Amino acid sequence: MLMEKAREELVKYGKKLVTAGLTKGTGGNLSVFDRENKMVAITPSGIDFFEIQPEDIVIIDLDGKTIEGTRTPSSEWEMHLMPYRTRDDIDAVIHAHVMYTTVLACLREELPATHYMIAVAGPTVRCAEYATYGSHELAVNACKAMEDRKAVILANHGVLAGANDLLNAFNIVEEIEYCSEVYVKARSIGSPVVLPPEEMTLMAEKFKTYGQKKSIRE
């Protein structure tokens, strides 16, 4: 099979999304980009993450055409391909139906810098304009709102994150959901204080040497 290691990692991290409480059932999708061979391994559509096997992973090209696999690729395949086509710092993408970030998505609000860990994605996480799931318009809107960021909130939908590998993409989803939960709960009892731009600039520099092997939330 093509991209065997990537297939195994997609199965592994799909399960982790569920066990970490970041999605449920078949909600969400993951992919990995083989930049050298211009191939993408992506999770199939409509299969429970705990039922997906490596052979169920679909290999597609950057036009969305199936290279290898008998399953139907995720309906969000174009939202995954757009960053691979336009950026050189993203080789893995995760989309998940997280709870608190989706609360912000339903309010169509961005996530401000009320916790420094947002720096894994950027100084803020923008909310993309709404579009129907699986549509070309959604892929374009998400890619635009994720410019200079590693994550984007999808209006009335969920979150999308990209990184150099699945480990980092997963950490971004996890940390942004944590920051969203803190922000939503803080707003319920008061007005959260947003960190100033100069502090976020400092965080961006510090995070350049942050390996993200595990959460360093302190």
C-alpha cells in the first residue's frame, strides 16, 4: 500500500480525537501530505474512527482524484487539499467537531488571545465565513481565514488545524479547544482580559523552539 506509515498514523490520531473528547462518532477528518510525491492520505467518509483500518484510508492527488483505495474519501477533501496547494508549512490537517470552539463558531466569533497557548496557532484564531460543508466555497473561506495561522474556526461547524505533522496538528486542535473552553467559561462570569500584541509577538518567538512533543500547559 502507498503511504503505509501515514495510514497507520491517521488511524491512531482518529481514535485519539475521540478518546480525548475532541469529536464523536464520524465527526471530523484527518489527512497527511506526501509533498515529494504529491499524494494525500485522507480518512474515508462516514466510517467510525474505531472501525477505520489502514486499508480504508484513501490516497488522492492534489486534484482530489483517487490514486489508491476503494473507499470514498472524506467529503471535506478539498478543505484539506487547499492548504497543501498554497502553503509549504503544512503537511498534515485535522478537522474536528470540538465543543467549545464550535460554540464560538456558532456565534461566528474569533478566539482572542486570552491564554498564551493560543500561540500554537497564531495571535488569534479567526472565524471563516460560513459555507456548506464539503463545498469548494468552504475550502476557500477556511484557507483565507487561516492565512498566517495554523488553525481556523469554521462558522457553525468546528475547527480546522494544520501543521508539519499529525502530532503537531493534533496538539493545535487540543490547545485551541482548551483556550476556547477557558474563554467561553470566563465570559460567562466576566470580561476576559486579552493579552497585548507585544506579548503575543514574544510568544510567537518562544514557540519557534517549542517542540510540541506533549502539552506544556503550565
